[in-house]
Amino acid sequence: QTERAHLTILFEKYVPRCLEQMKNKFKTITPIPENCMVQTLCTLLDCLLTPENIPAESPREIYETYFTFA
């Protein structure tokens, strides 16, 4: 449950701002819908947030490190 809480906070903190930056500051050769960008983020997090990388009861900073990397 704490992992869900950490990730919810991080999604609310970073995703809207990142999507806004992507829309206003970057040009893509092939248009990428916002939902696809978020899906890619989720897939990367699914690969990164393993029990080997993040032991139980890890601090929020560890989640934030992996989240910002993804």
C-alpha cells in the first residue's frame, strides 16, 4: 500500500508538468499521444521497481530516483 501511495504522489508531482513541457517545448517527428507517453512510463517503472531494486519499506526518495529516471 505504501508503494501505491508513493507512486500516486510522484505521478501527481511530475506527470502533468512533464506532459506540458513535452507539448510546449519539444517537437517530435512522429506525434506521440500523451496516454502513450504515460503508458511507456508505467512500463519502465514496472521493469525498474522490482523487489531486488526496492526492498520492502524503502524510503520515498528511492522511488523518486527510479521515477525520475524513467
